[in-house]
Amino acid sequence: MPKGRSWLRWALVLSLGAALPAPGYSLTFYRIGGEELPPPQVDAPFSFVQVPWSGAEESRHGRVELVRVGMDSIAPQQLDPAVNLAPLLKERGGQVLSLTWIGWNPAFGRDLDMFDGDPGTAFLGDGDWGGDYGVIKNKSVIFDLGGRYLIDRIRFYPRQRFLADRFVERFIIGINDGDPLKDGTREHNFGGRGGAFDFEVAYEAVENTKALIELPMPRTPIRDLLFEAPENTRGIWEVAEFEIYGIGYVPAASYVSNVIDLGSPASLGSLSWKGRQDQGGEVALSMRSGEDEEPNTYWRYTFRGDERSRFDAAGKPLILATYNKLEFAEKAGVTHDTEHWEFWSPAYDFAAGQGALSAAEPRRFVQFRADFASTEKASGQLDYLEFAVSIPPVASAALAEIFPQAAQAGTSTLFTYKLRPRLKREDLGFDSIEIDTPARPLGVDGVRLSGVPVDYQVVRLDEGGLTVQFPRVGPQQTGELVEVDFRAEVFKYGTIFPGRIFDSALPHEVHQALTAGDADGLVDSNTLTVGLSALDERNIQSLQAAPGVFTPNGDGVNDQVEVQCDLLNLVGAVPVRLGIYELSGRKVGMIEAGPHASGRLVLQWDGRGAAGELLAPGVYVLRLEVEADKGLAVADAVVSLVY
């Protein structure tokens, strides 16, 4: 069973099944979160590792930003509009800065009375600030909220007994969203020695006479709030409390797991998850894998010109721990380790609840990331992640490519799927391959091993693709070319044909994903992606309605008309509907087909109208409408309804 690194010291590890895994292989399930759930139910020996959401540590490359972490789920923080954030900023990762004669510095001394939660104490705007602040003209304070929040309102006021005469006559309230790319481009700059900040001015008052100031804030993400008032206007002013009230979900939040050590290079299987995604909110879930426990490359200034080095002064490669010990001036930045780690995968389709783990080859280390985008009232939640790995892997490496690289849309094409595995003595080996296709394959024509035809069995042939079984490929066949000929159709430019290999004698072991690459040097492909030989601008092709004359009288013969077509080059799943029209152009019915992606579309119409009534005999136009990315695509077919 794989052993976790130190960051898994809190994990509960269970061995389940009728017996321990047989010598030579091990199936392990990992679950992050969902601690109240029972272990997976699998009719085979396996190991189970449970990891809590609360285990993310910066020392193990984990990160939690504006996320509420619970035993059962993670979700973006949500602010209570009745809670004053100002005295809580430090514990929430923020701070308060005050402008002094030496620049912006953490607030101290009399500043603290302005946001201590006690309306009986106050910052006195009498202009006599020299001892603490030096000679400055304005009182300027920045409230760094520690993250980007939606702010409902701010309030400030003097002590109760000075409401009549110590109000702030002139002031500026500025906002900054914390985006460093905008620095220097905002409306107003407030600075001094030690740095400058710029803000958009939300409010500016020059003749205020109110003691209690309560201002609604723009519904835009805010990281920093500026309060600036002059040293003296019509007399002494004071602020007993400067209050900040947030509202709703934080606009952006992120959770990054620790790097997970699987113990040895493993075949990475499927990833499943459970959670919710409100309309208007988004949960972007991704993962990456690597060869070691350091996904980043760390750089140090050598102070020889602009030279940077990946090594410390003793000549050892920098890692996170040693990089953090460098002096500030020595730190030259952190970059992704492209040599040993893959980049973060594209975000999974969260609504699908599952997807394949992304890896170019068997990996020992994996890491997961969840990015939340929210509106004030809409967000998302992630209950748990669960994934399976097998050690040893099916193969140490398995390159695959498909030929030809282009096909005519909607036409049966003979493809050859080429696979070249690299197996070590301890690898599991395989006797089966499954290939995903955009529509039901039309058949398998042959399998070859090193160019020699071999017996095979088609185990599966359905809308999702095919599975073929053939003589087992083990370590003794390492490097030999496996070829599968099959017939299929493509409907979209850039259609991918993912594949996986596995041993049918071990049905519960992970099916190892194949890596696109040069499997056959005699074929110039190196990809699992197929294009279109002639790019058709139409989104609807080959629309047919059969039979052309139908009789919906309930006798079981020609009671329905079947509408069939090919949908081409759609960007994801888009709304599709079938309108029923009289020849006069009057709409009498509509079939909402729901979202559909590129592929073959089949619909039925039973002769009924919008109210469910059987329509009168006559000629009707069936209009298919597809909301494609370039606009509404339409195609018509004509049928006759008779009794």
C-alpha cells in the first residue's frame, strides 16, 4: 500500500476486502474530505486513505485563500453584513497602514483607537501628530482587508458626547481591488516615502456637517480601503470607530491541496467529486502530477549583475524550505518546474461529477486545486474528491497516436489506433484497450501486434466507444507496436480519441490513460486528435425526416416521424429545438431537445401540437434550430401527416 508523506500523518488508512492485495499489485483509493462517508464499496481487495480538508499546509505546497474549511466541505467565505470587519482584519490576514513622515507603516499608537471596537475611545484629529507621525498634512489610513471582498457599507463617527462639533468636515474614501496590474493607472495616487498606493475615489466630501457617516460601497471586489482627512478644517475632528461591513460570498477563493505522495509511480485512474455549483457561481477543479515533491523551481539572486541561480550558496538545489530562509533581497522568484511536473489540467466539467486524472505517464505525486468564483448570492461548494491509483502501473509508459489525422465530417472512416508500451518487469501488463469515440463506432476490423494479425474480441461497442481484448502484452513485449483498426465518424474539428489500457483479469485495477506521442515512426501523426478534411461552415448537415408520410393513429405502424442529422463544430453542448409549422408559417408545436454537442442527433415527433393535441392532416415543416456560437443555425424538412 502506498505510504503518504508527513503531511498525511493525520490520515486514516484502512485495508479492506476479503484479503490483502495480492503480491505484486495494489489498488488504493484516496479521498480528500467527506470524512463522514463510509469507505468505497468495491468487490476486490484495496486500500483506502482518508485526508481531511483541514490538512493543507504551506510547507507541503498547500494553500487556503478565503475558503471556509469544514469537516464535510470547503466553500468560499461568506460575510455577515452585521459584523464589523475593521477590528478583525489582523486575524483575517489583513492589516491597517498609516501614512507617516517615513511612509506607509503598520498603524500604531493613537491610530488603534479608530478601529478597536470601542466607541468610547477615539483618534483625535487635532493636527498635533508630530511626535508620532512627523510633519504631514493629512491623516491617511489604508485598511487592507486581507482579500478581495464585496463591501456593503462603511461607517465612522466621533464619540457620543462630541457628535455636535467633532465631525469630519472633509474626507476622501478610496477603493482598490488589489490587482497589481492596475497599479499606477487608478484615478488618485496617495503616497510618500516607503511606497505609494493608488485608488479610485468612491466618495469625496468638502462641506460635511454630519457626525455619523454611513456610506454604501460599490458592488465591486475591494482589497484596500483608503480613509483620508485633513489635519484641520473648522476645528478638531475625531473618529471613535471606523467600521467596515462586508456582504455575500467573496468574489474569488482558492484551495490547493498538499502534494500527495503515492509512494511509487502509479497508474492514475478516474477522479470523482461531489458538491454544488449555484447558477452564477463556478467551481473550477483541476489537478497536476509530477515526479517529485517539489512542483516549483526556486531562484536566488547571486548579486553578480542580474544573475539568478537555482542553487543555494552551498551549491544545493533550492527547495521550498531553503528558499523561505533566504533574505528578502536574495529571493529571485518561483517558477513552475516544467521538467518534472505537468501544468495544471484544464478545469473539469464540474456538473459531470467525474473525469480522468491527467498524466503523461505513471506518476508518484499528485496535487489538486479548486478555484471558486462567486457573486454576492451565488457560489459553490466542494464536499469531497476521490480518486484511485494502481501500483505498479499497467505500463511504465504508453504512447499512442491515431491515423489518419483528418476525416470527412459524418462519414465512416477507417482509423488505426497505434500504441507502443514500455513495460518494466514489475508492471502489470495488459490485454485490453478501450477507445472513446464521438459516436457509436461502426465496427472493429483488426488487431495487430508488431504487424502480425492476432485474434481479438470486441467486448464493448456503444455510444461511448469500444473495448477490444487481445493476447496479453507483458514485459517481454515491451516496445512492440499494437495496432487496432476501427471504423468511426467525426463531427467536429479537433475531435480527441482518448484511450486506456488494462488487464481484464484485474477488472478493478486502474485503467491507465494513454499518452499522445510518436508510437509509430513511420506515421507522421503523434496525436490522438482528428481534424476535418474539409471544414464545413454549416452546423447542421444531412437533415432527414423519415418516413416522409406518417400516420399517428396508434396502430404501431408509422406512428412517428424520426428526424436525424449531424451537428458539426459546436462549441460544447448548445440548446437544440425542433419547431413544427404549418405551411402558412404558423407555429403549432415545439420540441425542446435540450443541450447537444457535436455528433449525430435523433429526434421523434408523434404528430402532436403545443397543447398535446393531435394535429389535423396536412403538410408540416419541421425546423431544427441550433444556437451555435456564430448565431442561430436552421435547417428544414417537410413531412405529411395523414390518417
